[in-house]
Amino acid sequence: MPDACDGCSNDLCLRNVPLFSSLQRDAVHALTSEMEHHRYKKGEIIVREGEKASAFTVIREGSAKAYRITPDGREQILYIFPVNDYFGARFLFTEERVPYTVEALEPTTVCTLSKTNFENLLAEHSQVAIEIIEAMANRMSRLENAMQSMGGRNADMRIASLLLEFKESYGHYNGNFLEITLPLSREGLANYLGIARETLSRKLTQFEEDGIILAVGNRVIRILDLAKLTDLSYLVD
Amino acid sequence: MPDACDGCSNDLCLRNVPLFSSLQRDAVHALTSEMEHHRYKKGEIIVREGEKASAFTVIREGSAKAYRITPDGREQILYIFPVNDYFGARFLFTEERVPYTVEALEPTTVCTLSKTNFENLLAEHSQVAIEIIEAMANRMSRLENAMQSMGGRNADMRIASLLLEFKESYGHYNGNFLEITLPLSREGLANYLGIARETLSRKLTQFEEDGIILAVGNRVIRILDLAKLTDLSYLVD
DNA sequence: CTTGGTTTGTGATTTCAATCACAGAATAAA
DNA sequence: TTTATTCTGTGATTGAAATCACAAACCAAG
């Protein structure tokens, strides 16, 4: 059982969470006092698929992956939740059971809000409800894009799309170089894309040969030719 | 330009739409008077990808498909909207542009509500907002399932899953036979699944040989062995 | 009922990705 | 720094689905 996170409890730790940006300072403070705080090590399970959904969860530090185990034993990753992202709004509304397992990708702290507190929050702050709808809408856009790209027949396109997607959340400049610090191992990336790890490796090697990217160790990819990558994401041919 | 639908305008035509089931009779009546009504022939475009999103749309009769054209020229179908379903709630919130083209699959009538009227509706009837969140949540579940199944490596599983999904909306009994009247041609089904039409044909033939289904003409599939179909949807091997 | 355009099934072939197997690289720990 | 373990790249092979090509079946309109 993970430790409680006390470094957070008397601080306005939710200040930076976009979802709550519309709230007044004291409302955030009140909210914080209602939340529980937990700390997880890398690889620990935050919620497990099939459990009763009980809380709305905000990622305060670290990041997590949400996945299901497919019938043939593969791990299909559905979402990556970066810092300040959250999950659980949706299945508090409609489902009893959590639809996927959420696992910490690194040392991670989360704040959780019980179902009733969450419902009160929505009732009292309609702006938060609207922001949740917007966030759900964005997530749906992502799923639709993912679906389109997974329907796509070739792996290059899917990989290029993924790199561009990760660039948004995990891209940064190292000197003049645009680099992505990947949140997942090659195996994880492959599971996210629904392809074999070996295929991913081969394709990335090919991207390197084509001068599009450069792998810097296992977790960093430097983008050398963004235009070409964008082309690939549209059409490989 | 499609004709206006006048058979609907002074009737409580939205009575049967689940989304509005929480509204009082007179609220529905008021709503109806604010809606525009349009009629489309099979194949006509209701909204086109990239247009400015301007209205919330309810399918009153008929059905429609929502799709994007992928860079390699394929049509990737994202949703099928059956009678009484609706679309547009989501992109009124967040996006200026419609993320997919919606096309009538058969003679179809729709009712549309302008952005401002829709916003007023939500403001006055918070229950509708909650039902929209729930509907979005359900659609996300479907997308997540679709994503899992598209990540799945074999086509049999995807096809079996699709048949079971369609059974919910399009299944009916013909005598003792459970039958699905397909909303799409084989080509459409293949585009929905992201596989080649020929592959779909071959697999369906194989399903017939295995005594799982029986194709009755081009648009009806009779399910002979639901248990086997369910097995397939989990794992082919 | 006939007719003509459209949709569908199926054989032959090709292509792309999965799988198996293993060595080399990277990373974390002592 | 060294060592142990996990992660990654790559060759060989297999396998599943895409593609090409065309005939048969379907269905809607006279």
C-alpha cells in the first residue's frame, strides 16, 4: 500500500492543474483538503481494470499508462497520462467498473477525490463540468485520430503519428535540437501502437537511415527532419 | 440543398430521443420549435469535414456514417449514427471545424439546433448536460474497444466484434432466427474495420463454413452460433 | 421479368509485419 | 567502475492480409 503524500496536503497543490484553473483560490484550497494523496513507485498499479470505480484522480507528479490486456495476452495501451492530467471523470458517471488498468510509469503522486465530493464539485462549479466535457472531447479527438491511424495499413504512418503526438507532451529543446523524452520503452511504444516491438525497432532504424530522427540512448529521440516526419504521418506510399 | 421537413415541425418529434427524455413535454415542444429540419437522400452529405461546426444534430429517421478520408485515399469510418442518435455536441464545445464528414446511409431526416440554442438548452436543463456527458462516455468506451480490437492482430476478432456490436443496434428476430440488417455494404464494413474488402469477404465465407453465420443476400446476416461468435471476438487462435 | 449497373466472392500473387532466436547495448545497482 | 539485468536491434523465416484481376451474384428500375 502506497504512502500518503503529505508534502502536498496543506499546499495548494492543484493550482497548476488546468482543470481547476477556473476555481477561486479558496475553492482550490477547500478541494485540496478533501482530496487524498498517494504515492506510487514505478510499476505500481493505481487502479486495476474491473475494480469498482470510486475516485477521480489527478496526476500530481510523474506519469502513468492506462491499458488493457487483450485476450491474446498483449498489453494494449489506451492512454498515457502526463503530469497534471487526470482520469476517472468518465467512469464515475457511467460505469461501475474501471475500464482499464492504470500503472505508474515512474515515481508518481496522485490526488484523489471521492465520487460524492466530485459530484458536489461539479454541482457547485459548473465551469468545471464544462471543462471536463471539453477534456473528454479532446480525448475523443485523440482516440479518433488513433483509430484512423490504426486503421491505416502501414506501420510507418502510425509510428510517425505517434512521435508527433508525443512531441506535444514530451518534446523539448536540447540546445538547438528538438528532442522527445519518451514516456515508454520500445516495448511500451509498440504496445501503444499495437505492433511488434521488432517492427518498431526496424522502422526507427530506417527513420535514422533516412535522416529523420536520431535515437539518443533508449529514451530520447532527436527529431532531425520534422517536415519529413510530418509527411510520413500523412502518407508513406 | 435538401428540403425542409415539415411533417415534423409541429409535432413532438423529439419525444423518442433518449437524450431529451428527461425534459418535460412543453420543454420538448419549445425545443422542437427552435430546431430546423432537413431531409437527405442516400449518399447526401449532412456535414463535411473541415466545415465550421454550427449545429447540434439529431437523426430523426434513417442513419448516417461519419468518416474521414485517410491520406492514402481510404475512407475510415469512425461512427455509425442510427435513428435517434445525435452528433455535434462535442465539437460545438471545443472545435471550430467538424472533424469528420457525415453522410446519409439511407433516406434520412435530421433536426438541428443552433449553437446558441444548444448552449441555452444546456444552461437551463443541467440534466441534459449530464446525459450528454454520459453519451460521450459511452462513445469513448466504444472507441476504446475499437482501438483495442484494431490493435488486435487478427481480422477474425475484429469482424466478430463488429458483428456483435451491430447486433445491438441492428439485430432483430426473423422467426426464430437472430438476424442483423447491416447498415453498410461489405466495402463499408471493411472501411469501418480498416481492412480490405476481399479479406472481409473471405473471412465471412469462412464463418459460414464454420456454421457461425449465414449471409442472406448482401445486407442481412443470420447468426447461427452466437456462442462461437462471442468466442471469436475474444480470441481466435 | 428482364436488364444493366453495382456489389460481392474468389483465385493467384505479392508485400509487409509477426515471430523466433540471439547478440550487443543500455541502464541500474553494488 | 564493475557487474548484472533488462532492453534493444537485427537476421531468418513464417504467416496473414493486401492487391490485382475477373466472374458471379445481387438488386433496383424499367
